[in-house]
Amino acid sequence: MPHSHIAIIGAPLDLGQGRRGVDMGPSALRVANLNGRVRSLGYEVDDLGNIPVEQAEAMPEGDPRAKYLPQIALACETLADRVERALERAYVPLVVGGDHSVAIGTVSGVSRFFQKRQKQIGLIWLDAHADMNTPDSSPSGNIHGMPLACVLGMGPAELTGIGGYKPKVAPKNTVIVGLRAVDDKEKEFVRASGVHAYTMRDIDERGLRAVMEEAIQAASDGTTGFHVSLDMDFVDPKDAPGVGTAVRGGATYREAHLAMEMLCDSRNATSFEVVEVNPVIDETNRTADLAVELVMSGLGKRIL
């Protein structure tokens, strides 16, 4: 990642999940001195503020199979435009969420920027969940469980069609790392999709380094680079208690840092996002602070 400028874009969206609070994630990361700590690495930082997002209390949830779909689609379209404009200025977009449905907008913006230049992107998805449900399979109707399916071209047209084309990324260049909570119907989608999926058992048996080496290779194969989408529930709740949907048995503190360090070392990351930080259930902003630490590792901070 040779660029020297970072564009921070807040996406305070919590319409995609049932538990409130992740809309305050962007503020929590800024309180943890995200801007100043990124500048300390030598980057120029332009904080573009937050995209506008509707509030759940102001409207009905709509279709129970895809709650708040029109509002989430509008937010993701806005985010895609802002991400694309940042890339046009030769900035590296760093999106801070918000629930994971914001990734539909982020990935759409990154993909569209490179597609206009006849280039394809890869995607590395660090998450406890596959996020590959559709309205027909989701047990909850919460769209934060659908974003990876949407960028792969499966799901509501309002989300898959952002930018006028689908999919936004090829399954063969898409990698999920850290899986440990997948719905039964969703498992069928993951197996049939062609994405590379690494569970926590893979990490336990083979080690995080081997898994990340393969992930980076797959996401880089024939692409101009890859987007990194970090859901903080990738990390074990012992280290990241303030997340949207916590699942025990996640990556350790050091495994999470190693993953981000290796992504940085590859020099193939085009863009980043970190999502699902929930300060309402956090402990003295500990999860947001760790999120900023992991961003720092992804942008080049090293022990020596």
C-alpha cells in the first residue's frame, strides 16, 4: 500500500442488526484517537466525517426478511460514492462502522473505482460469521448477516445492484477468516459459492500464519489488490467484549495483530474497514482501542 494519505469515513449505521449501539462505533474509534495515531505513522489524514444515516425510531422496519432495506441501501449508495471519490484522490479509504452491512457500500465503491479502470479486486473478510445469508435464508432478517452475499451478487437488487453491476468481487478472490458461527442454510451457500473459508479450527490446526498466507494469495490472484473488512467479533470476546454479536473462541490478541501485519506486509491492501464496535456494552472503550491498534498494524506499525 504505497499511498501516504488516508481518508477516514464514518458509517454510523445500526439498522442492519437487532442490538443497538454500533452506530456509535465511529465516535468510539475517534475517541480512541484514531486520527492522531494514524498520523503518528507518517500518513496525512483527512477525516471526511460521517455519512448521513436514518434512525430506527423514525421509521417502520419494513419487510421482516430484510429489515430497513431502503434505508440501508441509501446509506450504502452514499458510502460507495464517498469511498470511490477518496480513491480518485489517491487516498486509502478507511471506513469505520457501524454494523457490517456498511461493507456493501464500501466494497461497492472500491470495486467500482477499479472496474472503471478494467481491474478487479479481492476481498479478505475477518469475521466470526459468514455474513452470507439472504432474505430467504436469514433467521432474523437482519441485513448485517447478508453483506458478503450481496457483494458476491446474491440478495436484494437494491444492494447487489449498487453501481449497476454484480458481483462486486469474484468468489475465487474472496476469503473469509475466523469462521465459528454459521447458520445451517448459510453453510450451503458458503460451500457452494466458491469462496475460500477458513474456520477457527483451521487456525487452531494450521496456525494463523499459514492461513493468512493462503488468504493473501487467493485475494491477490489476478487482482489489483484486496479490500480488508474487519469485524471486531473476529477477535475473542476476552479481548474485544464490545461488539455487535460476540462469539467465544475467536482470534487472540496476537493472532489478530499478526493477521493485520501480514496484510500490510503484502502491500496489496487497497482499502480497509472496521465494523461492529459497540461502546454501549464495551469496557472503558477497550474494544475501540483494540480496533485502532489493529488498524495501526494494518497500516504499518511494528514492534521494532
